[in-house]
Amino acid sequence: MRTGIDLRALAAKIEANRELKHDLVVDTAVARMEIDGDRKPLLRIADDHSYPIQPIAHRQISTHTNIPATYYDRMMEDAPALLADNVNTWLHLNPSRRMVRTLGGDMRAFLSDRYQRIEHEEIAEVVLPVLSDESGIKIVSAEATDRKLYLHAVTSRIQREVRKGDVVEAGVLIQNSEVGHGSVSIQALVWRLVCLNGMKMPDGAYRRNHVGRRVEDDETIEQVWADDTRRADDRAVLLKVRDTVRAALDEARFALRIAKLTELATDAKITGDPVKAIEVLAKKVNIAEGERGGILRSLIEGNGLTAWDMINAVTAQAHTADYDRAVEFESIGGRMAEMPATEWKAILQAA
């Protein structure tokens, strides 16, 4: 897994962004896309404010207006005025209320007016005290991308061998998005020491979509809920986050997970063609064709031909992918660990 940034740098990044955030709820009837002197789109709201549009917000505008992404991108590159005409037509023909999230004056997200804002700093304030109380805890990887916050923590207090000499530790992966790219998510993590790869385990996970109460009609264009009101609404979510982090580091649950992995390391062996096995696997778990070669190389270098070795060949790709995709590889590894025997049979016997 990519190291990302250390905890101090992560905290500094989160804190720096805290003061740069500004949110508003707007009626799209009073919003319009304009093109600046550099041919870059911005969103102007009620003739008062304009915001340069960042890539994530562009894709959300495309989805909201039902303009196909490829056509949207082509217009933005070759005919920005045409893009503005298209977007404005649909914003005004079908007006609705949307939450616009900005950071440092740039529009970073274009979301439903029911979007529940769970901020990265709120997640950190809840989970870091829990982790600091856990003996042997260490942060092995952390990052805050444009899409998500990620925090990987593992504890040396809880260890098992999947097979002789192959030691794994219990951990937890905390994720959050402020821009509509995923739920608040807490998942147990199995961390393999020999290669510093992790896999997200789907059992016992907590997910909470960012859906809250609608902003009331009498609230002004500049105003969303006050911080104390919003924090009260968020409290139940954050308490569940805290409790799930604790549960993810439960030793008995970890032992059950490792028992499953041990079976995959001893009883589930590739008896067909490894290349074909990876092709079948890739179709089942949505691995791109260009990523399969790296998985095959990792499988060969791992000197093993079991289902467990295939899982580790997949999660090994987290060392070279960008951070968002790296975590997706961890998730794929966890899904593989939970696949039924019939699906593994089709993979392992592929010829």
C-alpha cells in the first residue's frame, strides 16, 4: 500500500482546509455557467458570486444535466461557449435546489440539497482518540485526496499467521468523502507484514451515506445550517463511527477472518492456467485489462499458486496505483476473501 502522508501532515492538511470551506444551497434557476478569459468554465450564482469549477464538480454537473460525459468534456475542450449554453439550458429548464461546496473559492462539488456534510475534521476528532487508546497501534498509511480521506491503522497487539511465517495484523480503514464520492465508511483491515499490503474485509463494516434533512425553503442562498445544529444531526453518525472502529480491532472477530484466509492459503490451489485464472478473476471483480499484467507478475514473484496468493497479487497493485485506486485494490482483495467456493472453483480451474 502507498504510504501517503504522515499523520502530522494529514492533520495539517485537514486543518488548513477547514477555514477554506464554504457551502451554499442554490436554486439552479438563478445559477449559470460562464466562460472566463482563459476559456475556463465558472458557475455564477445570482449575479453575485462566481466559482471556478473543479473536475469533480464538472462530472456532477454533467450527471445532473444528463449531458453525456464524453460530449461534456469535448465541449469543454473545444467549444466551451457551447458547453455553457447546454448546461444553462438544462439548469433553467428543470430548476432544482443544489448544494454547492467550495474550497478556497473554487467549486469542488455540486450535490443534492439533502447532502449531509460529515467533515474530515469531525471524523478525525472521533477516531484518533479511539486509536490512541489502543495498544500497539500505528498509522501505516493516510491521505486526503480531492475525493476522499483515508486512514489505515493497524495494531501489533493482534497478530496471526495465515500460513507459517506469513504474519498478518488486525487493522481498520477509515474513509470519508466531502464531495459525494462515497459514504462514511469504517472497515476492518487485514494487514500483511511480508509485503505491507492490506485488504478491506466486508464483514462488520459501517457505512453511512451522506443523506440528511433537506435545507428548508426559508433559508437564504448563503445560509445552511449553523455548526451546532449540524453537529447535533451528525452526532449519531459519529458515535457509530467510533464504536465500529473499536469493533474492527476485536481479536475474536479477527481470528474468524484469518481462519477463512488460512483455508484459501492451503486448500484452494490453482489447477488450471494462471493466466486464464487472472482473466476470469478480472471479469468477476472489475479489474481493467491494463492492470492484469501487474497482477500476473506479482503472482509469479510471490512463488505461490493458491487463492491466498492471488489475493495478495491483487492487493500488491496498491503499491503502484494512485491512492484512490490503491484502496479499491484493497477492497477487491477483501471481496475475493469472501467469494463462495463455486466462484473460486471457476477461477482456479480456468484453462
